[in-house]
Amino acid sequence: MKKTAALLWDESYIWGIMSMKALYGCRLPFEIIKSQELNNSLSDRYNLLYVPGGWASNKIKAIGESGIRAIKEFVSSGGTYIGLCGGAGLASKDGIGLLNVKRMPTAQRVPSLSGRVLAATSGHAIFEGIKDGLFHVWWPSQFIPEPDSVSILASYKEVFDDSFSADLSVGAVRRYGQWEEFERHYGINLDPSRLKGSPLFLEGYYGKGKVLLSLIHFDTPEDNNGHRVLKNLWNYAGISDEIEDLPQHLRFYNSIPEVDRLENLVEELISFGIENFLWFWRNPMILQWRRGIRGLECCNLYVIVKELCGLIKTSREAERYASQLSVIQSSLCPFLEDLKRLLFLERQEMMRSHLTYVHVENDEIRTLRDSLFSKSKSYGGKYKSLLGLIDSLFYDLIKQQQRMKDFNSNPS
């Protein structure tokens, strides 16, 4: 049996969707798995484990001790591990320890960079066909590799003017402002020049296996360079086959009222934020938001609900999901009403005082934040419960779609 790649879905959400879309767009073969499928038989079916972005701390909790052992056994016996952003953090010494690499403490790094960067790249095979080093990063950590423990395949060379540091336009600050002044006001490092020469992409070994960790999001929508690297990575891991087009039955379109209602709810949330000057779209999947609000969480919720609805529309049995969608809607409606109230209060607070994730003087805002998201920056509260409800159905639909595609390609 030919081996393929596994995409580890747990705690990925928008980043898992972004990776899935990129891999399908590149026609790369893969299967989506969850932590309960991590076992000692991984090597029998896969030769590549791909872990998308997301909070590394949440991924570790989802995977558990048995999953960690399975990943280590898979790589040590010769498998390849590829981690993007949070997936890279998972494999660091701060995570499960596949490589002797630490993540730089938040206070020391530039923690909120997003957008286009120019990378200085090595002559590695994964960069074959790349004429420049133009890629994208989305709020990455920073690597601190132990000397001589890994190979640096790419590092920061320049950050483009159309990128953002927190909610500041890099180009605007370069022309008209002073980074030092904003850093004093924001209380964090913001100047992109601090990143020059810092590692972006590393390769090392764990046992017999290769480990590739990237802060570059090669899965960014419409990023030709990034997608070319993904193809090269699959080849590097020994997977050269391409997937066929989706079968006709997966292009079937249907809709039910429950789908339309869910889509309307999250579309209204995004419109609310735009109308109140809280965010705007950077690309088809990622928002840019004002500092201090839960913009990524709002974007995440919107994307996963829209993608869930899209999957149901391509199902010939859309009606069978009506009751599950109604359950989601019953939780989503009150959550969004409280969320929009929170966003409006935060919008007002921005005009009066300093507002961050952790600092707020308004008691009502603090109470709403704790209820909706908890005190954790990696989120919890009602949001985490709602996200789990949506993601569970979404994952079941993805697996069903993949099973139907596999059946179409290999009928008995």
C-alpha cells in the first residue's frame, strides 16, 4: 500500500481549514486525522505527519501522553514531521521536544507581525522553483535553536510595507512615525527590523526521521511561492502522487434553512465589526483587527461556520444535519449577541483608555470577556465550547467527504 500524508486536525480550526484548502489546491494527497488516531501503526499508513497552525499548548492537551508517544515513535522510526507556526511550536522543546529549539519569550520577541516578508533562503530542495523569497507570516513566535542542533533553511531578510505589526501599518510607521514611541505606548516590541536574520524555517532530525518547522505559512491563500514549497515538501517526504479532481457527487449543491440562518449570523458579525471600524479583510480568510479585541477568534468562528455550511451544501443529505445545526444555532445566537455587545463596549473603551487582552478598566468588559473567552489568551469559556460543537460536526463531514472521494477513486 502506498503511504500518504496525515494532517493532524486537533486544535487547528481556521489554520486547519487554510492548510486543507492549500493542499487540495496543490492536488497533494493527504488524510485528516485526530488525536485518537495517533498510535503505533502510524508508520504503516503514513510517511508524513503535517501539523497546521493553532495554539501549541492546546494541541498538547488534545494529543495527550499517548499521542505524544505515537508521534515520537513515528518520527524516530523514519517518518517526516512538518509543523507550521503552532505546529512548529508543538515540536519544540517547549512542546513535545522533537528538536532542540525553544520559542523566544513573548516579552523578547516581536509578537504580532503579520503579512508579507522576504526570506533569505538556503539552496535546499524545498525551495526549488522559488525565484524570490516572498512568503507570508501570521503572528508567529520566534525560534531559539541550540547551536549546531538544526539547519536554518530560511531567515528574515525584510518585512514589506504592507505588513502589520500589531494593528500598525509597517509602511506608515516607517514613513511618518517612530517605532520606539509606539513600543513605549503598546508595551511590546513592534519594530520589524528586530527580526532581521532571525530563523524562519528549520530542519533537524529525531531518530531516523526528519523534522521541518516553519514560521512561514506556506498555506496562505493565493500564495504561489508557499504552495510551491508545499509541493516540494511532499516530494521531499517521498510523496509524489497527485490527487484526482473531486468526483461529481461532491460538487452537488443543496441548502436548507438552518444553513442559511447560520451563514447570516456570522456574516452579520463580520459586518458589525467592519461598520464599527474594528477590522477589515487582509485576504479571503484573514482579518486585520484593532489591538485589544478578539479579532482572530471572530475570524476563526466566521471561517469555520462558513466552511461547515459549504460542506453541507455539497451533501446530498443536507436535511439529515438540520437538528445538529439547530443545536449549534441555539448556542451561537446568544453568544453572538453578547459578543457584539462586548465589541461595542471595547470600541468605546478604545476612545477613553488603554485596551489590551489583559488590561481593561471597565468591569462590564472584563465580565463579558471572562464569560465568553475566559482569562486565557488561548481562549476558553463559552467560545471554546461553541467552537468544539461546530468543529466536531465539521470534522465528521470532512472525513465523510474524504471517504466518498476514496471510494470514487478505488471502488471495490
